[in-house]
Amino acid sequence: MEFTEEKIGFIGGGNMARAIGETLMQKGIFKPKNVWVSAKTEKTLAYWKNLGANTTFNNGEIFDNCDIVFLAVKPQYLEEAIMTTVTQFFFTGTVISVIVGVTIEKLEKLLMNTLRLGSFPNFSVFRTMPNTPLFVGEGITVYSASKDNSCKETKDIVEQIFSKIGMIEEVDESLIDSIGALSGSGPAYAYQMIEALADGGVKKGIPRALAMKLAAQVFVGAGKMVLETGKHPGQLKDEVCSPGGSTIAGIHAMELGGVRASLINAVEAAANRSKELGS
Ligand SMILES: NC(=O)c1ccc[n+]([C@@H]2O[C@H](COP(=O)([O-])OP(=O)(O)OC[C@H]3O[C@@H](n4cnc5c(N)ncnc54)[C@H](OP(=O)(O)O)[C@@H]3O)[C@@H](O)[C@H]2O)c1
């Protein structure tokens, strides 16, 4: 699918809007003249204006001008953002939320109560969980559609957009909070691990810049090994641990530090927090 004429808009022009919108523009998927962004501050709008996008403080203009509208504000600002939106026309396009913890049911109620929306199935609401590696074309996004609007054509729009900047999977909405805690927050956990791995190298005399490059590429390579070989990570680990060798000594040290338990706890804590934020 080519998006030659479609107009894409973002309510909220922060990190996630940039990860999606800016990357789509950089890759030439959407022309800047077909991208609209609203935000709270002049600084954010100036950033987008500089990229050639259309900008506005008026969220209604986004709905009035765009076929595909992303909701990309923090969860606590969603109600304010939608309640203060005044549109001129009936909206019959696709709404894609990236907001953590806010259900499709809540989104639909909010949108139908406040906007001049076309009735089902004339507009569609999708809930997604992207992550910031979209910036470098290596994101992974999951999405859910409400049962009423899961028509193939609108699903294709969501899949086509996200597949141009990473991987995309449809999931049951009940899994989205947990997935956010894994792949949405996961880059932050990985950055911590990359930094710590590099610190270990620096402690053993490796220059900082080289240590960082080595550590980051280890994560890129290990991730690709899991995805491309289809082997279980436990098997891949076994394949690099020779008996009595140095790597198994390193693995033992990690086990003593509780790295695996920490990661399991991290996903659980983030999932619980995102439920709190959405309610
Ligand atoms: N960051 C991630 O890794 C990640 C991953 C998955 C999902 N998400 C979700 O993505 C959403 C956005 O996160 P983010 O990191 O992009 O946040 P962010 O950088 O703080 O961006 C939020 C944007 O919303 C704008 N905004 C606030 N109130 C508004 C209003 N009433 N009308 C229009 N725009 C308004 C802000 O404008 P100003 O810039 O002018 O203040 C800002 O541009 C969140 O709901 C988060 O849960 C984020």
C-alpha cells in the first residue's frame, strides 16, 4: 500500500509521535505536506514545522484535515486533549492510539462523546503499543482493534504503516499492558544492560567508546540470532558456554546477581503501573 494522498496527524508531538511520524517522513512513506501535528508548546510545533509538517495548537484541525489520526499524548492528558477538541466536519477515518493503559472501550466513548464522528463502521479505533526503536526502523508494535471495527481495510492501514518502520503483530487487547511492559519499556531495560556491560569492559581496561559499541552490537546480534535461527535462547547460551570456560563463569556471576529475576520483576512492575496510569 502506498500512502501518496493520505494525510496523517498526531495529537501530541513528543517522543512517540517523532518515532512514528518523523521516521515515516524520513523514509519517504508520508510527504511532510501530508503530516499534521498538534502540541501544547511552540517549541514542539517549531520542531515539526522545521521538518516541513503542518502544525497547529488546535486538535480539531488534526481530525478535520487527516485520514489517520494518532493519539500520542501522555495518558493523564488524553481527556483534556479530546474534551477541548472542536471539529468542523464528521471524522470518518482511522484513530490509532499509542497511549499506555487506555482501553479501546474508553477511547471510543471519549471520542464519540466529544467529537463529531461518523458512526460505526465509518471510523475505526485501534490501540497500539509501539516502542522507540521505530526511530531506527527496528521497532516492534502490537495492535488491537475493537470487535466492531476490525474490517480488513482499516487493519491493513495500521499494519502497512507500522511494518514500514519495524515489526507489527495483532494481539488480543487483554495482553497489551503486559506487552507494553515488555517491548514498550524493554528498550529502557536493554539500555541499562548495555551500559552495565560496557562498564564491565571499562573496568577491565577497554576504552569507553569501544566498550559501548561492543555492548550495543552484542544486543543487536543476540536479538537477531534468536529471531533468525529460531533457536531457544537457552540453547544459544549453551552453545557459547564451553565446559569450565569463561562464559559459564560469567553466567554464574549473572545468576548470583539475579539478572533474570530482576527482568521478570521489571516487566511485572511496569505492567502493574501502566494499569494504574490508565485507570
Ligand atoms: N516513549 C515510549 O517509549 C512509549 C512507548 C509506548 C507508548 N508510549 C505512549 O506514547 C504516549 C506519548 O508518549 P511520549 O513519550 O511521546 O510523551 P511526550 O514526549 O511527553 O509527548 C507528549 C506530547 O503531548 C503533547 N500534549 C500534551 N497535552 C496536549 C493536548 N491537550 N493537546 C495536544 N497535545 C498535547 C505534548 O506537547 P508539548 O510537547 O508541547 O508539551 C507532547 O508533544 C504516551 O501515552 C505513552 O504512554 C510511549
